[in-house]
Amino acid sequence: MNGLPKDINLQPLIGAELLQVCVGRFQYILKFDLDITIATECRCWFITGQGEKLVISDNVENASLVCSLINQNVTHAEIDSYGGLLLKFSNHATLHILNDTENYESFQIHIGDNIYVA
């Protein structure tokens, strides 16, 4: 896919609290307050508050990394140069959702009635 459009307004993500993580074999669904959901079907990088970069390639095996973000608020959100999404959280961890599948969707962001697909 082409990635997120550069002009998407990510401001609604700032301050959103991660309430729930749904884990599937090939997908994470991140449910935030403020009517925001992000569904990932791609590789992600988890960067700890100490800067250690971990690749999330097996959703079930690496679920604890993503679940450690529950009850955390997004403090920064930006689109990377490939149309992926970087989310920084209040515990200083970063979740980098990659736009890494050329012929398929990598992830979707639902903000209220708006849906963005990468």
C-alpha cells in the first residue's frame, strides 16, 4: 500500500489512552479512548524507554510488549517517511507501526468516523 497520507491530522491521537489490546495470530487491535482504534497487520518495532529496539514479528510471542502500553497515553504521533506511524507513550516507549507490505494493507487507523489505511 502507499502508506498514510502526509496531510492526515494525528492531533486526535495526542493524549489518547490505550485501554485494550486485542491479540490475534496476524493482527493487533489497539483500542484507545476518544473513539480511536488502530488495527495492525504488519511488523512493528517496540522501542523501550531506554532506547532498546525490539522487532515484533510474532504477535502472540511478543504480545507482552504491546500490552505494556495499556493505561499509557500517546504523547507524540508522527508519520514516518514510508507512511508508517510512530506513537510515543507516556511511559517513554515508542511503537513504530511499519508500512511494510507492498500489496496488502499494513494497518488501519479509525478516528471517530474517519478511516485511514496504509
